[in-house]
Amino acid sequence: MRNIFKLTLTVVILMIASTSFLEAQSWKKNLKKLAETATSSSTNSGGDFASSQDALIMQTSAALATLSEAQYYVALAQGNQELAEQLKNISDALKGGDNSDIKGHVNTINKAAKAQKEIINKKEKMSDEAKKYYQSSLIPFFTSAALTVKLKEPAEQFVKGAINEIKSIRNPLELGKLKKTLATGIFVGKNIPSLIKNILGTTGDLMSYSKDNGLDVSKAKSIELWYEIW
């Protein structure tokens, strides 16, 4: 429980910097629910996995809403209006509570991270307009990176527990129903590690690129330090 408390408190601190107190409390409640359910999954019945899945999807959606907002600004900075519109729609949908296409959003965000990283690594001099958009991306990018990293352990625990539960079912009808029920959570949980890898790779390059072009990285860097301290 001590580790869960530290993890939860860190996320709340980060969320308070960018959202309201009530939203931060909601994040804290659901991340705690996710961590506790995932940790105890080996002794719980299959019914608890649906609850854990809901918490996982909700927390992932919150992190992706912030990340897609950051990627939206990067897309504008890089002159990719079509991608910017896609990412803006994703951010708006997730912030509005619509996570019905969470699988598609994860795929789009992962692809965008790779494509944007390639352009950032070219290290071309930023135009004045690009600087404005890159500057706007820094806080949401580093915030979402910290939030997503915090999901790694509970997501892995959820996937492991859910798969073990599925393997334990002998009744074909119950097996098919459980597979369908947990499919989205397992997909999201399995993709979080690659999402973290892509985000962290991009944030490091973005930080270096921003410094080289004279942007103010102090606030973004403080978010990174909060994560390292905790």
C-alpha cells in the first residue's frame, strides 16, 4: 500500500498543476481503484476485472486526452494540418468522456508519436510560428508522459490477471463472454508499454530541440523532476 500511496499522490500533484481539484480527486480515486484491483486480481473472481478494466480505460483516456492535445500543437508546428485535426478530435472526445474508440485512439497516438519524433530529430530551425506551437506542447507533453508512466505497473498486473482468469474458465459460453468483456482492457494494457516508450523518446528529443531553439522549458522540466523525485 505504501507504493500505491506514493504513486497516487504523485499523479495528484501533477494533475493539480493542469486541472481542477475535483478532476484531480477523480483521477486519484480511479487510479487507486485500478492499482488495488489489479494487485489483488490473483485472488478475485472474474467480476472484479470488469471494474478494474473500467478504471484502466478511464485513466488511460485521461492521459491520452492530454497527450493528444500536446501532439496537436506539435502537428501544427510541423505543418501537418490533417493530423492536427485528428488529434484535436481525439483530445476533445476523450475530455468529453467519450472513450468508445480507445483502441483507435491508442493506435493513432502511437503512430503520431513516431512520425513527429522523426521530424523533431531532423532538428531544423524553428520558425516563429512553429516556436509558438512547440511552446504550447511542452506542458501537456511532459504531464501526459508522467501520467502514462504511472499506469505501467497496474496495467501489466491487469493484463496478467485477466489472461490468467480467462485461462481458468472451462465453460465455453462463459469463456467467450469474458474474452469479449475484457478485450478492450487487455488491448490497452498491452499497448501501454510501447506507448510509454514512444512518449518518453519524443519528450527527450522535444526537450533538447526546444532548448536548442530558445524555448522556455523550465515548467516542463519541473514536471520531469517531480517524476524523478518520486
